[in-house]
Amino acid sequence: MVILHIASVSNNPFSGVCTVVPKHVFYQSKYAECALLNVSGESINADIKQLEYKKGIRLNELPKPFSSPDLIVFHEVYYPAMLPLAKQAKSAGIPYIIIPHGCLTANAQRQKRLKKLIGNMLLFNRFINGAAALQFLSKPEMKRTKFGSRSFIGTNGIGELEYEKVWKESSGSGIVYIGRLDIISKGVDILLEAVSKAKDVMEKNSCRLDIYGPDQNDMHDYIRKTVNERSLGSVVSLHREAFGEEKEKLLKESDLFIQTSRSEGMPMGILEALNYGLPCIVTKGTTLGEVIRSYDAGWPAETDPDSVAEAIVKALNEKDKWKAMSKNARRLTEENYLWDKVVKKTILEYEKYVKGSQ
């Protein structure tokens, strides 16, 4: 099977979509002939086949066999450069699948609502409805999306990790957040308000929250201001972004991971933390709350500060469970999210939609 992935991505390590799209292409290449056409025009630092994109390029101008692939997979929706390529695919009888990466959920559609309503009516509804199917990254994302009539789940994955967490005896506790800093989707405001409500218990347990992320859209100023206004300096520390070996070191040395997103497709930061054996405090908006609950690998919360604060307090009162939860976290990723297992299932789904199969 020949699969052409089309996306608009960059080498931004703090964008989940930019990080995970090359992974989909790389691991699927073990079972199919795959390539990436990046409509941003940027070359990606990844060991995958990449096709040169030029504005106005036509599918039949791509090198064979990608000029007539069996299937096209579009990542995300709101990129006008994708629309003529989808139209050409329909004309050529090439089926395509869209992976929205969370952009079509009800919560995501409320962001810039009027702009999206107009854009959908004029441009994007035809693109979405023309897909052979929508590929969702989780059951919660599927449930929260009202677009499309045909769909299936083909999730993100995580690499196999030969590692066992070592727990150090210490009087203090460390909660970490590593990732993009954003109020609307990542819920940084929810996180800080929750910590404000749980501050006394955190101080009593010598617990600190360390936040690592890039300073985009003046988010560092926002966080510092909120920390000062709420007198959270004793329990919150803000740091620059962390990636590579530094990120691995942080995940190994921290006790718990937290993410309070309002809306996600499938957050890689949480999967990475679970893979390192970190019990996780997560909101329903992350889409991973139920599976974490079912494996007893952390503390799911509603997407509001009161519920998150309660989860933080509960986590700190259940230190005796952390080692067992750590093993559960590793088991969760090994049984559900290793890339090889994920891709095999996804390829089987793709085969249902390839040319001539229906």
C-alpha cells in the first residue's frame, strides 16, 4: 500500500502535531510505502521520505508512486493549501482520511467560533465531508466531534523504553509539567488556580510544581504575574523549555506529571510521562483520564480548578501508592500505545479505505 501523508508542520519540538506527524510516517513505513508532503515547505528533521512542495503543485506532479497513492492522510484541517490537493484526490478517485488532531472537537470549534463557522461553510465542510473517514486519536475526541459520518480510532504512539523508575526516599515531592504553555487549550490558568487552592497541602508536603515551556505569546510574564499575585512562589517554579536529554532527566527525577488541558487529540507529553513511570494528574480535556483511571495510573479530574486541586491533594495523600501506580503507568503504555502495536491496527483500518476496496 502506498500512503501519502499531507501536513503543515515545522521543527517545533513543543507542538504535538509537529512532533507526532513524522512519527506516524516513520512507523507506518515499516508496513507500507509512505512519504510526507509538507505544505509549509519546511524540511523536517526526521528519517522519513519527504517530497518537495511548491505552491500550486498537483498530485500527478509528485514522484511515483506518490503521484497516485492508494490513500492520502491529511493531518489537521485548517490549511487552505490542502484543499486543492483534496479536490484533485477526489477527481482521481483517491480516497483520503483526515486526522483532525483535536481541531474538530466541540471545545476547539468554540475557539474563534465565528471565523470557523464562516470558514467551514465556505471552504472546509466540503473537505471534511469528502473524506473517506475521520481518524480520531482517542474515544473522547471521537465523542466530542460532530463532523463526519464515518470514523475510527488510530491513536498516537510511544517508543518502547528500557527503563524502570527508581524512587528516592525524600521528604519533598516534585510535580512537573513539560510542554507548550497556553491558556485556551493547555489550561495553564486552570493549573495555576488549582495550585493556589491546593497551596497549603503542597507546602505541608514540601511539594513543588515545576513548569517547563517556551515563552510564547508572553506566557512567562503571565505565569510570573499570576504566581506573584497569588503568592505561589513557595510552590511554583517557572523554567525555560526542556527537550532531549534534559527532558528525559526531568521525567526520571520527578514524582508526578500534571496536565490540565481543556481540549486535546492525544497529548504526547502525558504518554511520555506515563512511559517513564510517572503517575499523572490529568483533566478530562486531555482525553486520557479514563484510561489512566482504569489502570490506576494517576488521578483524573474534571476540567476545572476545584477538581484539579482535589486531585493534587489526593495524590499527595496517597504517596504510599506511587510505586504501584508507576508500574501501572508503564503497563498502560506498553499494552496500549507502543508505536508498533498502534501502527499495525491503523494500517488494518487504512486497508478498508484504499482504492478498489469498497
